[in-house]
Amino acid sequence: MEKRIRLPEDELPHNNQAIEWWYFNGFLNGKNKYAFMTTLFKADREKANIKLLSIPLKTIYFSHTLLYDLNSKKIKKEILPIVVPSLDSFSRKELFVNYFYPIKRSFLNYEISRNSGILRLKTAFFDLQLEQKKKTMLESGTGYIDFGNKSTFYYSYPNMKAEGWIGNEKVSGKAWHDKQWSKQGFIDDSWIWFSFQLPNNTEIVCFDYKGFKLATISYPDNHQESFHDISISPVKETWKSFESGIHYSLNWEINIPGFKIKVSPIISNSEINTGSIYYWEGPVTAKINGLAAQGFMELLPKAIPQKRGIINSLIEKEHLLKNLIYTG
């Protein structure tokens, strides 16, 4: 496989990959203020190295969706351990996948599809039309990143106009879309990841993957730069999850050539339990060179506490049961 991104071909799924995902986040305004995140994952059951993937199928699809009410600070979560694509998914020249959760009593289809430059994003919580407003961001310059023990392909649409509905509420705002895939599965992985959107149409993605640091910036004129000489440092305050017992650093200071960034969470209680791992995902505010910016943060901790006690074990079992049995 050539070591650079090719579009639109790379919007479609790739063969012989351990893990691949279509990730979206964004901020929406209607009667209320919202943020959202949703990801569709495609995984090779044997290569991905995810404990939960014990279903006897070669290829597994699953999804995570969160809707954050920024007024009430409440979060709706839907963590689906398996979803089933329709027979015509990925059969078109442009991206199209229509999928459903087989255990629900009532049918609800989910969709990620492209039509004449517009991406439709439909989940149980929202139905959005996304329009790309800037050039595609290629992380590291080419979209190919070599970590040493593994490599990944990674590109982003960092500035997308969003319009649509949350239930009966009309909303509009700004979204971010990542696409990533790798031949290697999870190998004792941990990371800290951020996406930022500035009011002057500058966008930044940066991360620390087990000590490998990278930042890619898209400037207002569509010029892009990537840097490895960056620092991502936690501020001392931490938030402890009652469910997992994990301490998460949610306030950060980031230094990238030309940018000084201070990050704060909007909703601290944004941990996700997939049944096999815990991670933190949520909207953040940032001060970037004195400008107020919006963004998202994802934290996959280095280690999961093995002893969570009786109460936390019961909470985890209840959480998994709710994800496996639809009661609506």
C-alpha cells in the first residue's frame, strides 16, 4: 500500500487492516447548546486485539455515540458492541454505510454517506448534513505516520459546516471528521489526543502516543505544517472516575511552535466504558495565543485498575447489560 492518502478512495474501507474508524465531533447551536461525538469502527476480530470481540465473525463493526447538552451538562451515551451494515453498504463509489443494532426491539438505521460533497451523519441522537469548508488535513504531511512498532494512515476534515436536527430541534454549527486505519491492532496502547478549532479558521490536531508526539496545523489560507517538537503537559488537577477508579488529567498546557494552548474540560464526567476498556472523550474549551477556541479531547489511560471493588464491578455489569438489552 502506498504510504500517502488518496481521496476519495480512502474514504472507503480497506482490506487486511486490523482496525479502521470514521470519527466525528462538533459543536451545535439550536434552542440549546450541544457537542457531539460519534465513531463507527471496523475491526478484524483476530488482528485488532480487542478483548470484547469474541463474536465468531472475521470482521466486526461497532459504534460509540455521545451527545453532550452543554446547558445542563448532561450526556447521552450509546455504546453499541456490535452493529450490522446493510448488504449495499460500501457498494458505491462514494462513501455509504447504513447499519443497525440487531438487539433493539424497534428498528433504527444509522448512516454515514456522501452525496455530491455533503456527508450525512445519522445516529439515534441526531441527523446532520456536513459540508467540508477547507482542504483535507494530512497528518504528518502525507497522512502516513510511522510509530516504530506500528504505523497508521490518518487524515481529517477539520472544518465542516454542520446543519440538521437533534430530535425536533433544528441545529447548526461546526464539525470535525477523522479517518484512520492500521494493519496493527492495539498494542498496550495509550494516548492523549486533541482537536481544536479557532475562530480565525485555524485548526490544530495534536497527540502523544506513548511518547511519540505530533501536531498538524491547518492555517486560514489552507497552508499546513506538522511538528514533532511539541510538549503536552498535564496541570496538576485530576478528576477521578467513580466507576473505573481511574484518575484523568483534564487540564493541559500544550506548546507547539507558534502556539501556546491551555485546555479545560466542559464536562468532567465524560468517561466511556466499552466493556473491555475505559477512555475519556469530551468537549473542551481552550485559550490559544489568547484566542478562545473549541475542541475535543480523548484520553486512553496507560493502565486500567484491576481491582475496582464490589460496587464498581456491579456498576460495570449493569452498564454492559444496558448496552446489550434495549429497553426502549
